[in-house]
Amino acid sequence: MPYEFKATRRVEFSETDMEGIMHFSNFFRFMETAECGFIRSLGYSIALGRNGLSVGLPRVHAECQYHSPLRFEDEVLIHLLVEKKGRRSLTYQFRFYHLNDEKQRLVARGRLTAVCVKRKKDGTMKAVELPAVLADKIHAAPADLLAETATLSGRPERSRRRLHKAATAKPKQPRRAAK
């Protein structure tokens, strides 16, 4: 589909700390692996100049929320979804799944926004529209797929907004009997 891409990686020894746990920064490298694979699956290189396009896609925002660690030699599925396709930007949602267990389990979620830019003669960059040849191939994922998140048990999880609302709701007071 032109709104998702899946890549599988194995955690290498060099990506871990002294405890054998994957260093947090490597989740961003794994996001880049999936993003490059996604663009490549559309017939382009993330280095758009190689395709004759005089634009770039620098990242302007990146975040990752960690649920459980990955360790040396763990297999990881990185699921990229196009969260939003703007005129000048792409926002991706990433889900990381540990594959070594019987059931895949969610270990982290990430988000990355890239803006299409053109370099001006003075070296500065200016945001420009995504080239039509690329933009026409990319679509935002369906809302239900973006909202769907697997929990560690594999059951659908409520959205963050609903979780926050539930966590901050005032407890109901017991009703008093009428006299």
C-alpha cells in the first residue's frame, strides 16, 4: 500500500549498551531504515537528487516512546504508516514489534516529520511543495489503522487521548440514599 511499509531488522551487538540492551538512539536509526525502504518501494531514493529532484526531506521532528527493551539479536518488525501527507511535509508513525516471542509484541512507538525543502543560492533552505511525481504515490493511512495500536497482550488499546481522559477523570462519588 502507498501508506505503509514494513521492515525487519535484527539488533546487532554494536547497537547495544553494556547490559546488551539496544541503545535508545538506535530506534531512530530503525525509523530511518523503514523510511528509506518506504521511499525506495515507491521507486525513489531518499536522496531525491539521485532521481533528478532538486529537493530534500530533512527531519524537523522526531520522537519515540519506549514500552520495553530490545536486546542483542532480537528480531524487530518496524511498521511505518503515513500519518499525514501535507503539501510540504510527511509525518510518519512507527510501531516496533519484538518478533522473537510466539506473539509479536509492541516495544516502542515513534513519529517523524520531514519537510520538503529546496536549497537557495545563499545555502539556506526554503520549504516547497512535495514534487507531484512523489506526492501522487503517497497517501495517508486510513484513520482506523492509525488509531489501532496493539498492546503487549495483542488486544487493541485505547487511544492516547482516551487513556489520558481515563487517567485524569475524577472518581465518581457514591450516591447517597435519600432520607
